[in-house]
Amino acid sequence: MAVVSAPLSHAGGMVVAPPSLADPAYQGLWSWVTTVDHKRIGILYGVSAGAFFVLGGLEALVIRLQLWQPDNTLVSAQMFNSLFTMHATTMIFLAIMPLGLMFFNYIIPLQIGARDVAFPRLNAFSYWTFILGGIMLNLSFLLGGAPDAGWFGYANLTTRTYSPGPGIDFWMLGLQVLGVASLAGALNFFVTIVNMRAPGLSFMRLPIFCWMSLITMILLLLAFPSITVGLLLLMFDRFFNTNFYSVPHGGDPILWQHLFWVFGHPEVYILILPAMGIVSEIIPVFSRKPLFGYAVMVYSGIAIAFLAFGVWAHHMFAVGLGPIADAVFASSTMLIAVPTGVKIFNWIGTMFKGSVAFKTPMLFAVGFISMFIIGGVTGIMHASPPADLIQHDTYFIVAHIHYVLIGGSIMALLAGVYYWFPKMSGRMLNETLGKWNFWTFIIFFNVTFMPMHWTGLLGMPRRVYTYGAELGVTTLNQISTIGAIGLAFSVLLFVVNVFTSLRYGEIASDDPWDGATLEWSIPSPPPTYNFARIPTVHSRDAWWGMKHPERLHLDPIEPTPLAGGPAHSTETAHTVVQTAPHDTTPSVIHFPSPSYWPFVCSAGLATMAVGLLLSDSFGEMTIPIFAILGLVLLIGGIYGWSYEPA
Amino acid sequence: MTHTAVPVIVDSGAAPPALEAPLELEHPHTSTGQDNRKLLMWAFLASDCMFFGTLIATYMVYKNRSLTGPYPREIFDVPYTSVSAFVLLLSSLTMVLALSSIQRGEERKLRIWLGATALLGCVFLAGQFYEFTTFYREGLTLSTNLFGSTFFTLTGFHGTHVFIGVFWLASLVVHSFRGKLHREHSLLVEIAGLYWHFVDIVWILIFTLVYLIPD
């Protein structure tokens, strides 16, 4: 990497003004509470989501153990309901989405050549709101019973009449708080990607991960209001006796299903599009070829997002919406297989005739493609209403969703961790453990979920705490349970790999994979300010273009001196003042000060929700008291935030 | 948490570059040329469109499906609500005048027009409060029937938006009185204006769909 940088000192640069993240006085817990650095917030998201992932996995293990044999009594039916509800809610909202946010936070600013996200404090606010919402949701296990109506929470099971306990309140308010976090995050990354790109980084040069993230943000912005309203109506029904889902008063529970799935189906693409973006970054790098059909990849991502809003009722074929609605939604659902298929062929096309190196990230990426194809094919099967009526609410659907979400999202996210871990930590993950991790993961994943296709078609309904021996699915269930234990073992290998590599892993170079995108042009881990100088982008795969212009059939490019040299010693920079060689006017890199106001705002939001939660045990008066307390915190936080010098 | 900037010269080179260089550029360079905050507001409004779209759709789905009275025709006072709708629409005009004042650097006029906008918003809110209490006295509550539930929820959330807007405008007026809102900060007024106009437009939709179109 000869291209790295004229040292900053040659440019007459200087550094002013601590405090900084590397400052020893600025490393404690408080520094993490007040951090506004996108890299630190990314790590916070990763660690929290990892913990929730383990929690959700343990819930799944208990579910599998309960289903080990017919008429098992390991857990009660009530507990089983809570377990599958919390398993799904945790995995979707507290594990996969925030794992995506870890990468959005850490990688997007680096890939677009920015020094931070557009709104660093809003970013901190998203994280704190997310973590408080997640904790609130899980406290339900200790405070009066976890939610038990499924992650989809169908009305009118969720109304006060049929779910009198506080479980649904925790679920509803927890999701509402998480929704605020998602909305704030989506706004932030939308603006970041649209507005903070380095010079020359046009949209059609944007790294494909950023493209898929941008589309995800648009989905989040447009899909979340629907569930927000659905949950608000539910909240009003439960606390203020409105009639939205109350059948005796003319309310229609199907309204909830529409509101939920208008959000719920785009949500599926919110979970998978970032995964597709990660895989689209990894496959070219390990095939030593630019992504095949970049533009078509972008367009198909947009097409998926567009169609995502027109397929929601395929979750509701069993409702009986009538032949016309069923036909329309079946067609649009099958149509969405086209852009998805295009993506799969493009990944294969990228590998075709490439010199493929099967390092762990690539193994997981290829594993993603193969498992996602299986999940996609079963998806097309129940896009057809007659087939769906047979498969509906059976383990066949459970198999499908896990092939898409574990075989799809989780495998891609693991690929992303193996790929970007060197950049984030400065150390490589162990390759041998990584390969063990991959093979145990993909084998036990299939052992767990492949049999569920048969379990389902043989008629075992999902979300039922046990089954009879006469159904003839005992062996299949036992295979699944064994697989689940194996899968847990594989995740354990991953955790061991992360912790040992953090301490003993091989030191990573700045660019260990000969990467294509700008994050590999700066030190591992990156300095606080990311880029000493903002790079100028001349091509797609910007960093490849700078390193190997001849390979991309480009004219030789004069690379922007990025970081390196004395930049390392300025990692402590809070504010970096630099001058370009030919420029005598100093430009200023301004960094926002650490701030606790985002945390105050998040705490205010959570306080309001807690008042509603406590009203069951401590009476109605907690609602106004906590609402006022929370509002004071929130409004105080917003004003403190606004008047704080950014 | 603010930190006083203690200059620490790591690499002296020549004379230290001018420390009086502005620490924050008012309009940092962006890819689209639009300010980040303005883009954020547009994106938020797109999301808010879906929010009100969903609420309005809920109202429309449940229209004429109440099992008991009071029904909309019995209690709506369309001329009364037309006046308050007109007041809210008028506030969009004063908002535009406020923005044009700050863009021309006329700070006294800015305060007058911002204050007028907030005041008109308050009049609208007072009108809504009076309407709600009247309906309540005539027997319509959140839980009476589907009309009550959907009507109060939809118009209540719109009212909450207006309330937040009034708060925001009042804060800007205070900001201006403290001498901190000048010509170069016109973007702050522009963004508040975007929000305010959006809330107005939503009311046009609600007023038409809820009050004007007969059952």
C-alpha cells in the first residue's frame, strides 16, 4: 500500500483541544454514556445485540427441549407462550435489527468517507432508547409475566379482556420505545448517506452496503408509522377504553392484522437488505472481481423495497379476504422473487471465474446464498394461497422463516463480523475457529430446521406447547432439538473466538483482505476522526481504484492521502486543525463534544412508558405522575440538547 | 457537557494556524447542497405522512360503523370548525412572513410574525379544546363508540402536533428576544416552517375527510 498518505505533519497540520476518546481520563463508564462517536456507538449496539441474541437463543433452546418428546412438561403452556413470543420479539427487534445497526454505525461513515454520522447526538439517543426499550421488554419476565400473544400480537387476544396481565403492556410499550429508536436511527442514516458522501462519491459509485442500508432506512421511515399507530390504538384500547379492536363495540380485529403486516412485511426486508448488502461487499473482495451487475443490484434492491409495501396480505390468506385480494397479493409476492433471484444470480456471477478465496467471511457469505435460496423457494411455495392454507401456522412456516432469518440474515451478519472485525478491533478473528464455527453452524442449522419442513407438512401446528405421540413427529422433533443444541455449540465457538481474538488475535493490518472500499484505506482500528483528509472518489470500489487502477481499466488515479503517519499520534484529537499542502487557510475538523442529553431524553421516554406499566400494580395515578416526570426529562433534555454547543 | 478547548500543539510546524478560525461552519458542505437538518425534517415529514395516513385510514375504515350514537352529523358544527380551520390556514401565511422577515434580517418583524403564528396556533388549539369539551358534554367520549375513538384519536394527534409546533415557535421567539436568532440562522425558522405547513396541510385533509364529506 504505497498510496497511504503524505504524513499529516508535512501538511503543517496541528492538533488542538482534548478531551478525546483515547485520553486515559476519558475511558470510564461515563465516557460510554456520553459518547457520540459512531464507532463507539456501533460497538455498543454490537455488544448489546449480542447479549440479546444469546438471550433469545436460550429461549429457543428451552422451546426445543420442551418439544423433545410428546406431552413433555418441562415448561407450562403459559410459559411456552411467553417463550416463543419473547424469542421472536427479541431476535427481530433486539438482535438482528441492532446487529445491522452495529454495521450501519461503524461502517457507513467509513465507506462514504465521512468523519461521523450527520447527527452524532441523535445517534446516541437512538442507542439509549433502544437499550432502555430492550431492557423494559425483558423485565417483564421478572415483573408479572412476559408477553404471551406472539410477536405479531394479534388483536383481540391482546385486549384487556383476554390479556388482563401486564405482559402485553410491556410488549406494546417496549415496541413503541424501540420504534422511536428505529425512527431516529433511520432519519440519521438516511441523511448521512444522502448528504455526507465524500467528493466524487456519486450514488452509482456508492458501496452496495450503503445502498442497501439507504433502502432499509427508507423502509424503516415509511413502514414503522403503521405499527406505531397500531400499537397506539392498542394502548388506547387497553388504558383508555377505546373500541378499536373491541368486537362488541363494532371494532374489527382484522384492522390490527393490516396495520401490523403493512409494517411487518417491509420489516422482513429491513432484516434482509442489510444482510444482502454485507454479502455484496464480501463476495467481490474474496472473488477478486468487482460486483457483477452493480447497477442491477441497486435497482433490484429498490424494486424489493417498492414491492415490499404491496405484499403484506400474504400473511393473511387464512383470514379469507376474498379471491381478488388473495390473487393480487399472491401475484405481487411471487413478483418479489424476481429481483431477489436477480441478486442471487449476480452473486454467483461475481464468483464465476473469480479467484475465490474461502476465508471465513466468504464461507459465511456463500452459506448465506445457499440457505437463503432454500428459504426463498419455500417462500414462493406459500405465496400461493391454496398451498399456504395447508402450510399456514405449521412448522413448515417456522422452517421457512428460520431459513430466511438465520440462514439469511444471521449468517450474513456473522460474515460481516468476520469481515470487519479486524477493522473494528485491530485484530484478526481466528481462522481455524472460524472455519469450525462455520461448518458446525451450517450443519446444525440444517439439522435443526430441515426436519421442520416435514414436521409441518405432517400437520404439527406451531406455537403449541406440545404434541401427541400419534402425530408421528417425535423423531423429527428430536432431530431438531439435537440440531438446536449443536447450533448453540456453534454460537459458543463464535463467542470464544471473539473473546480470545480480542486479546490474543493476530494483529490486523490496515487492509487485511485487500478490500475494495474506503474503510480499508485507514488504520485498524480507525482514529477518532476516521480520515485525516477526506478522500476524493474517482470510481466504484474506490479503494481498489486507488490501489489497482489498471485492474479496473481506469486511468491512473492520484490517491488522496488519507490517514496514516502522524495521524496515528493524533488519535487523541478532539479537534484537528489541518492545512492542505497547497492551501494556506486552515480548515477545521470539528467534533461534537460528548453529551449526556441524548441519554436524558431516552430516560424521559422510558419514564413515561414505565408509568403506564406500573399502573397495574400501583394504581392509575402512576400514569400522570410518571408522564409528567418523563415529559420534564424529555423536554429538559431537548432544550439542553438544543442549547448545548454542538 | 462542554469542554473548554485547551490548545495543545502537537506538531508546531510554522506559526500555529489561526485559532480564531470559526469552530463551526453554519452551512457545512453537503453532498446535495441541502443542510442536514433540513433534509432530516423532510425525511421526518415523509414518515409523519405515513403516520397520519394510517390514522386517517383507520378513521375511514370505521366510518359509519358505530353501533351507538352520538353520530358525526348530530354533533359536528361545521361552520364553527371552518372558522378554526381558517385560523390555522392563516397561520401558514404568517409563518411565510416570518421566514421572509428573517431572511431580510428584520428581527422585530420576525418576532411579530412568529408570535402571530404561535398565537393563531393557540387559537386553533383553544377552538379544539372547546369542541372536545362540547362533544364530551353531548355524550361523546373516547369509549362511547367507534366514532368517538377514531375521531378523538385522529384529531387529538393532530392537535398534539400543533401543540408541539406552538412550543417550538414560542422557543424561537424567546431565542430571538435573547438576541440569538439572526439572519444567518434563517434555516432554523425555515425548518420550523416546514413542520408547521405540514401540520396545516394535514388539517386540510382531516377537515375535508372528517367534517365536510357527508356520511
